[in-house]
Amino acid sequence: MIFLKRYGLSFLLLSFSTVISAQYKYAFQNPALSTDKRVTSLIQQLSTSEKINLLLYNSPGVERLGIPKYNWWNEALHGVARAGRATVFPQAIGMAATFNDSLIYKVSTAISDEARAKFNAAVTNNNRAQYLGLTFWSPNINIFRDPRWGRGHETFGEDPFLTGCIGTAFVKGLQGSNPHYYKTVACAKHFAVHSGPEPIRHEFNAVVSNNDLRNTYLPAFKKLVTEAKVGGIMCAYNRTDSLPCCTGKFLLQDILRDEWKFKGYVVTDCWALDDIFRYHKFVKTDEEAAALAIKANVNVECGNTLKALHGALGKGMVTEKEIDAALKINLEILFKLGLFDAADINPYSRINENVINNNAHRALARETAVQSIVLLSNKNNVLPLSKKINHLLVTGPNADVSNVLLANYNGNTSSSISFLEGITGHVSASTIISYNQGCSLTDTTMQDAFWQINDADAVVAVLGLSPLLEGENGDAYLSEAGGDKKDIKFPYAQLKYLRKLREKTKKTLIVVLTTGSAIELEEIEKIADAVVLTWYPGEEGGNAVADILFGDKSPAGRLPVTFYRSTDDLPPFEDYSMKERTYRYFSGKTLHPFGFGLSYTGFTYSGFSVSKTKTGLSVRVNIANTGKMDGDEVIQLYIRRSGTGAGMALKELKAFKRVSIKKGDTKIVSFILEKNELEYWDEKKNSYMVYPGEYELMAGSSSEDIKLRYKLNIE
């Protein structure tokens, strides 16, 4: 008996392990082994040709080993995209406007639920097509440095801190919290220093100082790598300081792998390796480009240049050991997604189609859209409107179309609610609603809508931009600048129509504004009695804007970008210096500052206290709702170093919190500000440091509306 106690257990364990191993023909199929052992086992089974094929985004699989084909290319910018039915949440810029990272975590959790459900159904139906995988090339965390960039609405705005916080929440919701499996894998893009111009992105060289690189363009990527543990990084088309982003050792090895200790996979933007020899002329052949990519630790290519590795191997440009090292990381991602395991041991395999665009997700899309809406002006408190209004005219080119709801990189839904439909569903049965498009986006020909205006008690004009006017190169086909905007002027045809509306009526005139970027609004706000900014609000956009217009909810969205007065305020688009860009460096007078947004209720700030902790600062502020409605306030904490040195930001957002406060109530809002969050890259010392000296902490409701100040010394 003693012998059995001492030795029988090991015998039984050995026998059990032998039985388990015997179930699998190859070691890589055994889920009891470590991921590292499984990956090593699989690589040992592969031929050189099979290895190279597995590095491609549209991997054909390895049939003889029972490995099905897998397409890495999938999108989830604001919902599962390009794969049929899915909930369409507000566009990314709208998510940022919520200033609510906990809400965005719920959004991306819903997105990953739908993604798993679609993947599970696809596996059951043996559909391995593009856009049905689990590796999502989202979020886009490039800094929206210039409002002329067509893809800016895909980002979380102009501020590195806000972008990092919203991006971190988004990544965590996508990837899940299971210790063994990824739910899906997020991918932060486009690394790095990438924000137009769109027409020349395949050949453009973004020149930046180390100051701007380290203090503006890289912080969000660093946060997503070191804190969110993002599984993927997409390298950009362009060059940064003359080095192609998809083969440059400085970005991909020195910073990403060595400094930040990134363990995930790097994927090229689509056909970016072609650019390296065709347009950048950095090398002469596809073989050279393929070899450079492998040496720089690229793991997956969106494109087919890596097929040239066969020739590069033969010419000694790259070794099979280097190919194995690149493939190893690629395969680790697939193993952690559970693609080599039976469905019954992966909890995410049990998520079914019932979650896709269900009532809960539609409600979440509506709430997110409501929280994203920014009230820009409200003369004489004309809003909210009464639901019992007698006659309402709804007009404008964006009033009853879906593209301004869905934006780009979007899914499809059968339940999208246009602005006209949302307004119609909110008012009394006795309210007369007239509708006329009035004008087009850009054509100055106007329809005869003015006969309807005489009896209307109020006019709601839905105007602005659309994804047809701003977007990715080749997609926004009405853009005159290859997806970008030549300037930030309001579309003249619509401005002309709005002037005519004002001429024809003295009644309340409200502009509901759709846009993904800052545009000139000074005349718009002079003409209109109120301006409500909705961004591209997703499938529930019509209901959400009606919730705001008729007072079901008080608006509390905030601008994640600066609204400049004129294009004349902007430096040249191709200049990547941050000088005179964004609230952090702009010294002029804005139309609306970063963080701005009005409310139907009022808030007062008091009791600003700051105390030092072992690792940083503890900050408290009292906020009272002194108005007549329940509502949300977005408190923002900025910091400024006294005697700001050359190249330093004028002020920087360091904390924010969205809080719901009932009328008459007061809440205490607390922040913990870690000292390392005050680090700034010093070009002379070539390192991050916290400068000693006097600082000013500022609490307020925007970057310019500062309510309370506190001076402190940091040693």
C-alpha cells in the first residue's frame, strides 16, 4: 500500500498522459501541451512552402495535417463589419465623444460576442471566407492631427491620452478575459505616424521629431501594447523618417519588440510590402522586400509579396530559421484562439447566433449614440422640443439616408433608424411631419421644399458631411481629394440651402449635423437656433438624436477634436509637426475647444483637493447638478507645466470621468494620477522623464472651460 501511495500516482498519471497523447496523431493537436510545445511541434511538420503559405493573410491551410484554411482579414471598427448581419454601433469618433471608456468596453464586448457567434456558425457551415475569422484589424488609434484627413472618423480623436483609454477599453472587450483563450484578437493600427494624405499614402514619408513621435504619435500604441496586451499591430503604408513602416527595424524591433516587449503578431497593411519596392523605391525587388519584412518581425502579410520568400531563401537573403521565428508568433495567435482545439473545451464556442443584433445590443447601440451626441449651440434654450409640437418640417440631404448612420467599415442591419424615422417615432400622433430632401450634399440645385415651411412650428435640417465626402482613398467617391478634404469648409450647396430656410421662416431652426471631422461652423451657428452634432451614429442614430431633441436625455457628449474657425488656422496638411495642431499645441482662438459640449442642465464644481501618494497624486472634485434635469457631466483633468519648454504641450488631458448626477445631487469624483503619467520624452536626454518644478492641475468641462485650478510642485 505504501508503494502504491508513493509510486502508484505517478504510474496512473503517466498512463493517463499516454492515453491522452494516443488520441492525437501529432503533438500539436494535444491541448494538454503548452502553446510553445504545440507550435514547435507543428513547425517541425511543415515544409518550407507550407510555412510561407501560413504567413499569408489568406492562408490555404495544410490539408494533410488537418489544418483548415484561415483568412486573417476581418474588421470590427464599430461592429463586426463586411460579413452581413451585425449590430452597427456609432463610428469610432462617436465612441470617443462619449468620454466613457467603461461604456466602450461594453460595446466591444458585444461586438466580440457577435464575432464569435458568426465564426461558430461559419465553422459549422464550413465557410472559411474573408471577414469570418477572429483576427480583427481594429481599432484605428492614429492621432487625428488634421481635420482634412478623410479617415479621421475611424479614430478616437486628436488626443493621445483619450485615444489610449478608449482604445484600451475597446481591445479588452474584443479579446475577453479568459486566461487560456482569446475571444477575438484586436489589432492596433496603423503603426506608426499615419494620418494622410490619402492619395499619396503608398509613397509618403512622414517626417517627425523625436518629441512629436514619443509624446504624440506613439503613446496610444504603447498603452495598448503594455496595458491592454493587444494581440496584433498593423504596420502602415508610409515611411516614417524615411524608413518604411513595414520593414523598419526602429519601429518594429527596437521600440515594439525590445522596448515595449510586444509578444503578439505584426500584420502589414494591405499590399504595403509592394509599396516598398514599387513606390518607396527602398529596395528594388519583391524578394528584398519580403526578406526585410521577415527580419523586421512581420508575421502576417495582407498581400502576396511574401511568396517571394522562396526566391529570397535561394539567394541567401533570409534563412529558414528566420521564417520559423516569424511563423511561430503567427501560430501562437491561432492556438490561443482555440482554432486547433475541439469546440467543447473552448467556452467561446458556445456563443450562438441569438446574440447577433439582439434587443440588448440594439439598446446598447442607442445608448452609445445618445452619449456621443454633442450639443454645440442652443440659443435661448430652444431645445428640447415638445413632443406635442403641432407641425415639424424635417429636411436636408442626410435626413433619411442610411450611409450617414453606418459610416465605413460597417456591418449590415435590417433595423437602422434614420433621423426622419426617429423623429417621427417620438412625437405625438397629432403632430404633422413634413419631409423634403431640400438639397443634395454638393449640388447647388434646390428642391421646392419651401412651401412646406409656412405652417411648420420648427424646422429640423439634417446637414453636413457623409462617408461619400470623407473616407479612405477610393471609398469616398465624392471627395475631391482622394478621400481627404481640400479644406474644412461647410458644403456650399447645403449652406446656401440653410440660408434660404432662415430667410423663409422665423420659427425655430435646428441643424442636426453629421460629420466625422471638424468643419467650419461659424455661419451655421449664427443662422441656426441650435446645432446638434451626431457624428455617424450607427443603426440607432435616428432614435438617439430624437431622445436628445425631445428631452428624453440630456446631451453630454464631448468633442474629441478641436473645431477650428477656418482652414486658415491649419498648418500644411503634409506637415507632421504638431506645432499649432490640436488643443495641446494650438495657440489661436477656436470655435469650439477639445472636450466641449453643452447640456440641458447645469453643474458646479467645488472642493478641489490634491494629495500626494507614494506613486503619484490623488485628486478629488465635488460636482453638483444645479439644473432642472438629471444629466451626465464629463469632468476633465488637465495638467500644465509652468514655464513650458520648447516643444512641450500647452496643456494635456490626464484623466476624465463621465458621471450621472440627478438634479439637486452632488457627487465626489476621484482620480488617481500616477507619476509616470507625467513623463515626457526629453530629446536631449533621449529618454522619458518627469520634469521637476511647478505644475498646474486644472479641472473643467472642456480644455478651455476650466472650473478649478491647483498648483503643486513635483520634485
